[in-house]
Amino acid sequence: MLTIESPATGSKIAEVSEDDAHSIAAKYAAARSAQPAWAVTPLANRCDILRRFRDALLSDVDRLAAVLTSETGKPIRQSRNEINGLPARIDFFLDSVERVLSPREVHNDAGMVERISHEPLGVIANISAWNYPYFVGGNVFVPALLTGNAVLYKPSEFATLTGLEIGRLLHAAGVPAQIFAVVTGDGAVGAELIKQPIDGVFFTGSYATGQRIARDAGARMIKLQLELGGKDPTYVCDDVDIAKAAASLADGAMYNTGQSCCSVERIYVHQKIHDVFVHAFVNEVAALKGGDPADESTTIGPLTRAPQIKILEQQVADAVAKGAKLVLGGARMPSVGNWFAPTVLVDVDHTMEVMREESFGPIIGIQKVASDAEAVRLMNDTDYGLTAGVYTTDERRAKSILAQIRAGSVYWNCCDRVSPRLPWSGVGHSGVGLTLSTYGIEAFTRPKAWHLKSA
């Protein structure tokens, strides 16, 4: 049995049966058998089913948000924001899928027609994340189902109850149980799932786990997509409205208690405004309200995973030992549950873990820079490449800086933002493949080349 505990209090919420090798193999076999019929189901019918799922989310948002908050510790308003935000992504997929799947004639001359069609991959494994289970999961299973695939969906063990709710709503909307099967359990269960003769693996999580999945699945020549971590930098230029930039970046660093792959994790500030910016930023962070995540006024919750506290403690100790100044927070909060105080460090540099290794918590390092060129060099001094941003009033300056940054998504005067219309991808240790945009629909298909010559 899998025990579900509250990260806010440590108390047991529920126990859920875990899958094993036998049940996983049975779910795979059922999915494989049922997938061809799903693939030939008219696209309009599949769209209607996902539209019903969309509507069911909105009609039950308060209860679903409470479940998500109970098992992840996400503040309730943020849980509600996530669920309320998913329908817009579903709408994008619904509006775009027919155009993506429509066969395209690319050449017609002298009796030779060349055409491209798109076929579903078949049966895929969707190993999802706990920090945004509706967004991260929906980025995969919605286009996968629309394009005719069967999905073996393994929610994180830290968002199992939410994963089961997603399965319930999809089945009620009309997705056959064999076509969307929830697989419950921890990492060992995920490893067993990957052993099945599936046609693709779509994983969201850490770089270390992504490496293991790549080793296990890569040699089988199946579709492999890994959405991994980030050490996302932002540069604050000397011409900004300091108060606005500080407020925006405090939210970008601390939203969801810093547990986002695209959370701002490093801030570089031009030396002309560094001290004033730090003062404004610290005031913004200090004003965030921690407490019961079920309270509507809470903006900082507990960490979902208890082991992350030790990582944050180690990063703070390493930084201070190497000369950083602790301005705010820096320690576990004295209460039951997985609580860590929002933390701000200054006088940091790239010898320190806090500026190099993913934190995934409410902690930020702020480094002073003398020029745009120094900021660019430091922003690119990382193994990751998920997102990066710049704050400046000068559009030309922003575009020049961002053009030099090695990242999948870049931001001008904003951060921690995802759009269904744009591809979500990373470079380096941030992963391979992409979700969202029309490319994120094509990712669940195989293009077939047709050479058609009349007799």
C-alpha cells in the first residue's frame, strides 16, 4: 500500500493500492488491445470527450483543489488557479488538433503526389510530476488522447489522489478505461512501467531520474521525451522600475513555494541599482504569508517532499561558508511538516551550490554584475537551459541579451510564464523534446510519407 501524508502536518491522509509487475502488464495489454479502435474513433468524437472532461474540471474545481492541496501542500488559491488554468490549454489543443492531423499534400507533378499524414504512436507511458499535476499531466495526456494514443498514466506518488481524480473524470467523460489507465506507486513502479513494450515515454521530473529513464528506454528506439529541471536566471538592468521588477521576481521565485521547474532561481542585478533592488525584493518576500495551505490567505506552503529541506539547508550553509550574506530566512521552520522559511542570499557567486544546482524551494541568490556582458556570461554558466529573463525598459537591449541566452524559453519583463501557443522545451540538463504548441501535438504522432504515382 502507498501511504499518502500531508506535507503540512505529516499526518496520514489515505492509503492507496500500488500497482505491481502483474497489474502493470495487464494494463499495458488492455491498452494495446484497445488502442486501434480508439485511433479510428472519429476525431470529432474524441474532441467531444475531452471537451466533457474540460467542463467537468470547472464544475468540480473546489473539491479537486482541496484534494491537490491536501497531498502537495500547495496553497489552496494556487491549486484552484492551476485547475482553472487547464481548460484554456485544453481549448488550444481542441482548436488545433484537426489542423495538425490533416494530411498535407506537399508536391503534385507529372502524376506523382507526395503527401504527409500523421499516425498515433500507439501506447505511451506518461510519468508525471507532483508540482503541477494538472498542467504537466494535461500537456501530455490531452494531446496524446486527441491524436489516438492510449495512455498509461503514472502520477507522482506525491500527487496520487489527484491522478486518480483525473482518471475518474476522463472515464466519466467517455475515455475508455483501457485507453487511459492510472498506474499508482513510487519510482520502482515507474521503472516497471517503462519495461513494457510501449511506443513512447513522456517523463517530467529531475535530471537524475531522466538520465535513468534515458538509459532504460533509449536503446529500444522508442519516442523519448524528458522535461527536466532548471536553474532559471533573470537579469535586472539599471533602467527598470525597481518596485515593479522586485514584485514580479518575488512572485516568480516564490510561487508554489519555489517548486516549479521554471521558478526564478538566480537573479543578477546591475551594480547601479543592486542595493535598492535587494531592499525592495526582500520586503516583497518578507510579506508573503505562510501557514495552513487550506487557508485562502496563505501564499507560502510547505515543501511537498521532506528530503528537499536538507538540500536547501546544505545550499544555505555552503553559500554562507563561502562568503554569502543571509538576508532573510535560511532555515527549517520550527513546526511539524515540511516547512522552510523563504530565503534570500546576497554576495553570492558561482562557486556556491545555490547558484549552480537546482533548489526547487523558496530560496534565491542575488548576484551583483557590472555589465550586460557579465550578466550574459553568468546566465549561460549552467548545465541547465529551461528559461531565462531580463527586465529593462529598452526592447532592443532586451532582445540583444535574450538572443545570446541558451534556454528554451526567454522572457522580457515577465517570468515563470507558460503559454499553450508556444513550445515548452529545454536544452542541456533541462531535457529533450517538447510539449505545448502545435509541435506538442505532433510529438504524439509519427509522420508517414506517401509517394503516390498514378498508373
